[in-house]
Amino acid sequence: MISKRALNRATLARQLLLERSDLGVVDAVEHLAGLQAQTPHTWYVGLWTRLRDLTPSQVSDALESRDLVRIALMRSTIHLVSAADCLRLRPPLAAMLTSGTNAIFGKRLVGVDRDELVAAGRSILEEQAMTFGELGKVLALKWPDRDPLALAQAVRGDTPLVQVTPRGLWGRSGKAAHTTASHWLGDLEVPELTLPEMIRRYLGAFGPASVKDVQTWSGLTRLSEVVEGMSDLVGFRDEHGRELFDIPDAPRPDEDTPAPVRFLYDFDNLLLSHADRSRVVTPRVKEQNFDPHGPIPRLVLVDGVTAGAWTTEIGKERAVLRVRPFDPWPAAALDEAAEEGARLLAFLAGDVGDQRVEIG
């Protein structure tokens, strides 16, 4: 038996949210099994809130040197991963990515030789990085009777494509252009992960977890037999009787371990990587009635669970970070949030002169 609070502390420890880590940027990203990163920059906060003394340039430098890349992986969403993990993680996810493409665009591609299409797409993108809109227009010259978007998405689903810089670099902008991972990373060779190895990576970053949790994170299905065949895993039951799995030597702190105030970014993996998110996400989040068509809320953890939301307004002369608690917070949490918010605003706003944190 493991309590919800103990699950919370175990997951926070593995997510580097109980105590900031001294890991280097690339090592931290690998430890976390990647960060969801479909936005150009908001995920920088995800690293800042987990690593000690992080600067934006440390992350941008790793992207420019190609030690980090952004590529569609788990759940078919763009993730920030190390170059090595780009090559390790893509193969066990390949069938899911292809089937997802087929489910949406397959009817528009009937009769197209997929091998020929992918080979053409690879050749085009290795000659010049392009957005999917641009790629579709070029491919449509050869397949004029086909939907250009479907052609481009078939290439995305069937071959590893990375977003190239300057997209994702701090303080800079660029179109969402892609090239092949092999072209971007050159002669880098690493062994691909087996499914059990990938599951162990997940548990090391998010466990203890159920089979459904692993499937939610990865986008894969039918993993029960794989997990149950991993005889080295340890087992638990949560408060609802669900079976959970874990790697034996992973941290599982006492449930009364203090959890500091932490600011999460909009697509933080902590919030998206379990089928049952109640170990971190409280019912009060849903009760806020956030606009489903508006910006994804950025949440604040107090005592390890979602207790508020935060926004920023950053101009040339003034920067404000606003925190809205869902319920009254203890005085100590208010003080801690003010201090943590001021540090975050300094990270986001740089040398803007007038910086202030407002809570309430």
C-alpha cells in the first residue's frame, strides 16, 4: 500500500521538485526523460524550477551545439531531449507515430507509395529545412492530386524530424522548420531503447506508476504484458487498489517530507504524464473553469499539489508576475511564493528595471 501523499513525494523527488538539482542541463533533460516543448520558450521555466542557478544561455547553448533537440516523440508531441535520447527514444515510438498519422491523414494518402514519399521528403528537408506548410507545397509538385498537408505529415510520422534553431533559442525567434534527425546530428550513433528500458526510464522520472500511466505518457498501448514481464520491478497498491510498478532503487521519500513552492510551465510533464493525475492535480484546478480555448494555465505547487496559477506581463520598463491562489495559503507559503516568484521574474525579465510580484 502506498498513499497518495507518498506517491506525490516520490514523483516530486524524481522530477527534481523537492530540491533543485546541480545536474547539467543535458543530464537533467535525460534524467527527466525529456520535457514537453511544443512552445518555443515556456519550457525554459520547467528547467529553471528544477535546476540550481540555471541561466537561459545554458539551455540555448545546448540547443545550438545540438546536444539538445526538439522532436516529436511521446504522445506525438514536441519534446526537448538530448541528442542521444532523440535516437534512443524514437524507434520504440515509431509505430505509434505512424499510426497516429494514418488515423488522421491515411484516407488522403491511399495509393501513394509511402516509401517513395518519405524518401522524397527526407531529401528535400536535408537540402533545406522547411516548415510542414513549405514541405507540403514542394511535395505537391510531384503528387499534385494529393493534400499537401497530408503529404508533409506522412513524412513527419514516418521519419524522425527535428526542429532546427533558431526556433527555441532564448530571446530569438524562427519558423518551425524541420530537417531529419540524422542530418542534424551527423554520425552520432547510440543503441535504441527496448520497451522495457523505456519503461524503466519513465518510472525513474515519474514512478511509481500504473500501466495506464506509462501508456498515457508514451502514447503507446498494450503494455501490460511488457510491464508484467519485467520481473525486477517492485509493486504497490494505491489507495484505490490500483496496481503500481516501480524500479527498486528509485527514491521514495517519507510522505511528510517538506515540498517547497514551485512554479510550473503550461505543459509541464509533471501534470501530463499519468492517467491518474490526482497525486499532484487537485479538483480545484477544474473548478477554476479556465477557458478551454484560452492560454493553458501555468500552475503553482504548494505542499506538492496544485494550489494556484500564475501569469506575467513583461514590458521594456516594467515586469509583473501575478499569483492567484485557489484558496487562502498559509503565511509561510505566501512568503515563499513571493521569494520564488521574484527569482522567476528575474529569470524571465532579465534586466527590466521595475520588477514586482503580486499575490492575491
